[in-house]
Amino acid sequence: MTRRVGYLVRFAVILFGYAVASLAASAFLNILFLASLGYTPEHAQPTATASLYFSIPFVALFVAYFALMPACVVILVAEILGRRDWLFYALAGAVIAAVFLGLVEHSGDAFAVADTSAIMAVIGGGMVGGIFYWLSAGRWAGSWWKDENAPTSPGPSGS
């Protein structure tokens, strides 16, 4: 019974981490977009700041939707291997963003991203999302089964 509870808790932590990562990637993309338009903190008007309260969670829904399948694969691999380092998650976020860009490129839609700065922004957003996933959930990857299946030492022998 306690093993099932542990699995459910870990699953909840993974979902929370994925939500945090999606929000962080969205915030990064929103800030880069505003900076590309020439907005700086000195020029920020209350309307621009208030619009971020809506646009960051809204864009996070799209980020979470498009990154779901590659992120599930990466999270599963990280949990099985017990990867707990931030660099793994940052590079994995870049790979997830690259997979997304590749899927968009081969879909034939008019949504394809061709500008190099936009491609780098999406990959950077993936890296930021990966780091924030590590901060919220990845630091404990594999802890739900590694600790249970860890080999036990027989202790000092009496000889």
C-alpha cells in the first residue's frame, strides 16, 4: 500500500514539475518576444505587465501540449536512470524543443519556424523549462525505486 502511495506522490511531483517547466518556458518566450519588440523594464506600462499575467499561462498551455510526448520519453528515461543533474535536464529540454521544431518543420503547416533567432529562442525556452523541471521535480528522479532496490550491505563480518 505504501509503495502505491509513493508512486502516486512521485507522479504528482512529476506533473507539478511539468507545469512549472511549461510556465517557465512560456515566461522566457514572452520576455524574449517583448525584448525583440524593444520593450525594456523602463518602458513597461501597466497594461504590458498585466497582459503577461494572461499570456504566460496561455502560452504555457501550448508549450505543455506540444512538448508532452517527447517530455514523457525524457522523464521516463530520467526516472529509470535516476538522473538528478541539472545539465541533463537543460540539454533534454533543448532536445525536446528541437524535436518540436523538427515535427513542425515536417508537418507542412504554415506554422513552420524559419528565423534563426526564433529557433534559438524555442531551444532556449526548452533549456529554461528543463532547468525549472529539475528545480521542481528532477532533483529527486528515480528516488522512488532506487532507494527501495538499493543493495544492502551485509555489514561488518565477525571475523
